[in-house]
Amino acid sequence: MSNPLDNPHDLEEPPSRLPRWAQWTGMAVFLLGGVVASGFAVTEHWRRATFMLGASLLWLAVVRLTCDSRIVGVFAVRSKRFDALFCLIIGGLMAFLSASVDALGS
């Protein structure tokens, strides 16, 4: 019996082979990265914030591919492959752009 809040794109996916504690740890690492990126943004370190957010999105791609949709929660929008590809592209672009912009003496 499925829950009405389950991701309809992942109903046929087998359960993750990772234990639940490892899946929750992966999500905690992602959320911690978001908090650190927010801290950098508040203190006006925009390059560090952008790089950290990009790195967090790259980590979310790994988490999305290896964890169950119920653990990932609201970050499970479409299928695993689509979500992971989207996070890889956006996270990679953010990390690349933040690392490639000249610091201009800051």
C-alpha cells in the first residue's frame, strides 16, 4: 500500500541498500552545507557561499541516487536520474563559476 505523498516517479524503484542511518546522515550533510552556505552569504562572502551551495548540490545528487525518496523528502521532485542530473549541472556550474571569478583583491 502506497502513501499518497510518495513520489509517483519512484514507485517502481527498489529500496536503497544503504541503512537508514546512513541515508539520514547523507541528508544531514547536505543540510549542513546549506546552513554553512547561508552563513557565508549573511557575512557577505558570496564566492564562498556560492561554492558551498554548489558543492552541497553535487552532494545532493549522490544522496538522491543512493537514498530512498522518503528520506530525501521534498528534494525528490522527479525521477532519481532527472533530479541527480539537475543537481549535478546546477551544482557544477555554481561551483565552477564561483571558483573561476576573479577575486578583485577581496
